[in-house]
Amino acid sequence: MEHGAMMQHAWRFLVIAVLLGLLGLMVGLPGQTSAEPKEPGEADDQPEIVETVFEEGEEHTITGPYTHGNLAVYLVHAKQRDDRDFITLNEGLKTGEVIVSEKDSAEVRQLMIENRSDKPLYLQEGDRLVGGKQDRTVRSSIAIAPKSGKMPIPTFCIERSRWSAGARGALFAESSNTGLALKDVRRAAKLSQSQSQVWQEVDRIKAESEYSLGTANSNTSLNETLDSKQVKKLSKEVTEALGGIAGEHDDAVGVAFAVNGRVEEINVYPGNTLFDKVYPRLLESYAVEAALQKPDAEQEDVEGDPQPSTEPPKTEVVKAFMSAKPGERIRRDRINAYNDLDVYWAEGRATCVTKYDGSALHRQWLRSDKPTRHHREELRNRIQQRLNADPEDFNIGNFDPEPQQRENDAENPTDRPTPDE
């Protein structure tokens, strides 16, 4: 009897232990930190090597090039699509369904947003905002749920020095021209996460545009340049030439841009509905990019500069740029409870994937080095003087994939800019 009782107790103990183990697997026992959610804004820098950022069975084809001057556009097509209808930031600001404002305790790197519409709101990296204490640009693409209530969004300043409320007080409005911030500004904000580098790129673009396009350069805001009559005219010309191609293809979900024969960027979205809204704004941005990179025919290039290609890349080159292995994941940013950003690095290219509720919302392939600027010596000297840069550092700002090399200003999002920064 005594032996039988001991066996019964042993079996009971074993059953309880198994049940506790199963319960621990379901809910996570103390110490299992991998199951704990990260706080918004927290980065996960654990290295990870991936073979692809596409889902199994996902296929894309590329058509093009569609060309205008030194700009070439390629469409990315997919059979499987998610055509949920998002509203964009500009749409929401115009109708009043989206409100963007400074925080109660204003910060350069963060604004407050509220989506009052019945549709999810899509913010594209490079969206430009006018007002508040400084003009801003959205750091990375994210989605905001319908009837969201107020929540923070990550931003960077594109107006050096000003830190005072304008005519709209703490509120922001849409830019008068819908084109996004140019690639090098977006890259500095998203990849380098350096405010000083964003300002350097803004200064360079304003100086180049003043010289090449005749835009005003009376303040420090990028919006002054991109909302100018000269840029609006340029955007209209390129849109009339290339703006209609996306609407002719119901299966188009993305676009690649090449300037002077070099692939610069590829963007892919879940479906045609969202792509149709974003494409014109990307195109307007690259209209300016191509104009600023256009070789100056009136004077020979500076000695040592390679000549730009007059031929757009073949579709196979674009496909290879998109299909190459992403490389090592160097950063995962928890933007908020619903949006994550993964950044992968391979030589010469960054691959970025923004996920909303666990599904890819925006996939991007971005060339990490800057093109050679084919300008006359006079313009080079003028830009160097404006940036107070050494002549050998003219092509500043190539992306450094090592997170620890980010500037200290990236670690202090509440620092207010001063005219000397």
C-alpha cells in the first residue's frame, strides 16, 4: 500500500509539472524576455541574415524604361495584391480628417497625429509638413488606424534654426506641392538618423536649386525650394510625360527610378490602390533629382569625374538590384505598437521593410552612396562655401551602415536646434 501511495503521488506531481510547463509555453514564464514587447521607438540591433524580403510564392515583373531626359522609370507588377484603400497625409490634412501638431512639450523628432477618418492613414517617408515651430519631414513610412486618437509620429526638421510658432501656432498644414523630400534628405533621416546630416542635405539642395533652377533661397526651409514656382513647373512637365503610366496598369504595385543610367531607388507597396496615390509624389521628387543631376553641357566636367551614362539601365539590372540578398539586418525600429521598420545592409544598397500589423506595407531598395554631381566649377565652389565644407568632402553624407557611428544628436531627440548647429 505504501508503495502504491508513493506511485500515486509521483504521477500527480508529474502531471502537475507537465501542465505548468504547457502553461508557461502559452503565457511565457518570468525571464522569457523574448516574448516581451518593446517600447515604441526602441531599436533591436540583433544581427540577422535574410535571403529575401518577399513572401513565399510572391512574384514580381518589371516593365520599362519609360524615359524623360536623364530620368528613367520602371513599373513593378504583381499578381497577388492587397488593395485596401488608405488615405494619404495630404488628403487628410486638406479635408481636416487628419490633425498634426507639436507635442505639448515640443520635440524636433516627434509630432502628434490624429486620424479622424474611417480609413487607415498612410504616411510616406519624405512627407513634408509646413508650420509648427519648424517645418518637418516624416522619418519613415507608417500606417495609422482609423479613429486613432492622438499618437506620436517620428519626424526630422527641414528648417534649420527656427523654433517659434508660425501663423498656424502648433498646427501643421500640407505642402503646396505634393512632391516628397528628395532621396538624400530621406536617406539621412531614415538610415543615418542624423539631424545635422539632414540639414546639410537641405542646404545643398537649396544651393543647387537656386543655381540650376532659379529658386529662391531666402530662408532655411526645404519647403521654400520644393514649393517654388520653378519646381512646380518642372514637376508638371515630368508628370505630363510620365505621370499616366501607372494608371494604365492595374497590376502595378511599385516603381523604380534611375538617373543618368544608375538605379537610385525602388519602392513596392501592397497593392495598386496605394501605389496609385504615392507614385505621382515620388515622380515629382525625382523630377527635381534628375534636374539637379543633369550634366551641364555648357562646360566640361571637373577633371576626374566619370561621364554619366546616356542609356537607361535594362530591366534585368533593375530586377537584380531588387532581387539581390538584403544582407545583414542592422536595425529593427519599433516605431509604435503597430509599425516596425527593418533595415538591411549590403554593399552599395540598403533594403528597408516597414510592417503594419505584421504585414509588409512599404518595401524599399535604396542606393546608399551618392552620385557624382556633374556641375560647373562655379557651382561647386558656391555650394562648398555655403556648407562651409572642405572641397574634398563635396559628396558628403554617404551612408555608414554601422549604427554606432551615428552622430550624438541622434541620441538626443529633444535637443532644440540653434542657429549654430
